[in-house]
Amino acid sequence: MEAIEDRILFIEKWDPFSAKKIRALLEKKSVMVEEGNFYGEIYTDRQFRIAFDQILEREEARSRVCEAIADQVRPIKEIAKELGMKPDEVLRHVVELRRRNLVTVDHIESGKTPYYRYTSPGGSS
């Protein structure tokens, strides 16, 4: 398994803001485990790791989607096939990436199949 920093660097390439948030969360681990959060809830190392790993995996998957459409516009089914993911999972990631303005619809074929492209942070592709 890749080191956490290598995984964060991969995320940063496609979504710098998310990578920044992940690093900030990592920096707060000791506070959350030793002192607790704003509500006084203290996490065990295991609880923190489980939550952190889920966040890291989700953002890494979203970055893989961005990478898959960085040089070639594609529909959801093609992205899913390339990444070995289920189409509905890819669609959920694309919806979130569109919300973040990192993915946009390039065109629609046959009046029903959208083809997506990556839009780098700041709006240029």
C-alpha cells in the first residue's frame, strides 16, 4: 500500500483543495484522539483511522475519475470500466466533482449520453 503522503499527493494533483483538507484533518488527529472534538467527543486511534481511511479512499477514487477524463472525454460507463468501478459509484463521484467545478459535461451524444471532461482547479481544462 502506498504511503499516505503519496496518496495525498495524487489527490492534490487533481483536487488541491481536498488534499489541503485531508492534510488538515491529519494534523488534528492528536487533538481528536487526546482532547476530543468541539463537542468533547474523543476518538480512539482505530475510530480515527477508519474515518480517515474512508475519506482518503473516496477522494482517491474521485481523483482517479479526474485522471481518466483528463485527456479524453468519456461517458460514465467507459470511466467505470476503465477504473473497475460500478457505474453508479462513478456517477456519484462525478456528481460531487461537478459540484466542485472539477468536472463538466463536454457534450451529449444521441440526446442522452453525457460525456464528461476534467476541468482543472480555476476553471481551465
